[in-house]
Amino acid sequence: MPWRNCWNRVFSGAGVEFAVLAAPHGSVDPAAWLASSRMKIVYLGSGAFGLPALRALLAAGHEIALIISQPDRPAGRGKKLTPTPVSQFAAETGLPLLATENANSPEMISAVRAAGARCLVVIAFGQKLSDDLLAAAPLGGINLHASLLPKYRGAAPINWAIINDEKDAGVSVIRVTNVMDGGEIFAQAHMPIAPDHTAGILHDALAKLGAPVLVRVIEALADGTAFPLPQDTAQKSGARKLSREDAWIDFGQPAELVSARIRGLSPWPACAVHLMDDAGAMRAQVSLLNCRAQIGQATNGRPGTVLVGGLVACGSGALELLEVQPAGKKAMPMPAFINGYGWKAGWRVVAVQPPR
């Protein structure tokens, strides 16, 4: 059945906050309403974050007339050319696909026009879209962004939300404009960040959270009942792209901040440490993938020291390591690492990259 008028911030379902989703008033034939709400779409995306939304659009009966993705890139130790997750999905499902370095080229704009789509859906694509490309679809572009805008505009919103020890994360469905992540907001949904959420775990959770939100916005757009709200630019913040130089860690900070940085940089670029025994010999180089802060834990050790019981001393509180990856090896839970490499009170973990 169509949704009743949902104007201004209310929709059933915990953690989901819509700017507006409204069905026509009065007596409406459900089949006719659903048919009118189906949309022909050109989907522009590369990363796996958009796959739940892409599947949800297809399941809801929308037509994906064309997929545009980034070209295949070298990946892995063998540097084998590898398609993007979205290109792989297109190949598996038989959806039409164009891979391009420049979605704004005249050829790509012509292809979008020829597809006859009413709307562009843009998720984790990796290219800025020109006004000419956006104008190739009557309803322009709609983006699913992995933050509660206007906070964390930019390439790495999930990572920075965790690094900054935010307690909540979310997704926003916005209009694509020439201001990065600055378009009007159609809908938002939020969820708590758990104490052991890594960027990888939260990425997958937000991708699932955003899929039905995007579908409902598309259906409201189709029948002309979606009315976005402007962003409050006074509240905006950035989320710049990460690099390997960001993978430093400072055990002199409070345990909750040390934990947040480790988890926000996992699985990439990952904070690396040297495990040093009490004789000063290096036992292993290890990437820290998951952990939990023990805030009330009293510590007498120097920051970075392994304590009795296996915790790592921080500036205040201590850190419980949950998952690590020795150099050249696969990720493993901490008990498996301890069995293979040892882990004793008095040993130290020393950051490979010094704190900044």
C-alpha cells in the first residue's frame, strides 16, 4: 500500500528520519500507484557500498537502463586487472555496462541520454559529475552518502566518524550538485556506532541501512512527492581521503581515542606496530584491526606496555586487542596470534609510524 503523508521527519522504523515521503492523498489504486512510482535509472558507481542499494532498486521493480563504472584496475600482489564490484555485478546480472575514466565525456553524456533514464543514481562512483551530465536525466542525480550530512562531506566519512569517536553514524540521500556532498537532503537514517565497529564493519552496515531509504526516495521522486531540505552549512565538516601516512597511533592518548583510531583505520590503511619482547628484540610486525577500550582499567605501565592479563596500557585506561594481522599473514583473532607469536606482560607495542 502507498505510504501516508510523512512530511517532516517521521517515518516508522527506528533510526530512520525522512525529510519527506508522501503518497497521493485520497483513494489510490495500489497497483497503479506502484506502477507510476517505477523509474528508469542510470546507475553510476564503483564501490561495494552501493551494491545493496542497486539490488534493492531492482527488487523494487525499477529499471536499471545502464550502469557506468570506473575501468578495471590492477589489484592484489599479482597486479591483475580487476573489475570494480559494480562492474562485476553488472557482468553477473547481464545489465548494460560502460566503464570509463571520464563520465563527463560527450560519448558518455550521449549514452546517458540514449538510455532514456529519468534519474541518475550515484553511489561511491569516484568521479565528479558535470552539469551537462546531470542534465542528461530530467530529474538529475541522486546520491547515497555515508554520513549524516552536513557532517563529514568527502571521500572517507565512515573512517573519520569512527576516528573522531562519534557515537552515531548514518546515511543521507541527497541531490547531486557541483558542491561536493552539498546538495539538498531528501532523507537520512542513523544507527549507533558500536564499541567494536571497524570502518569495514560500519561500511557494510550503512550500505544495508541506506538501501531501502534510497528506494523510498526514488519512489517519492517518481510521483512528485519528494521535497528535499537544504543543508545547514554552518554545521558542515570534512572527511578527506585517507593515505598510508594516516596510519600512526599514539598509545599515550586515552584508550577510547586509541581504540577509535585503530578501528577507524581498519581494514585500510591499518595501524601497524612492532611487538618488542622484554629483551628489546622484535617478535613481529603487526597491523591492528580491531580492539576494545577498557576505560576504567587502572594501569601502572608505560603507554604501549603489555600488562598482566594481556591488555595494552594507554595514557589512561587500557586496550584489549581483538584482531590483528602479522606482516605477510592473514588476519587472525588475538588468541591465535598469542599462540603463534607469544604475548607477555612487560612486552611493548611500538608504532611503526610515530604519532603526529
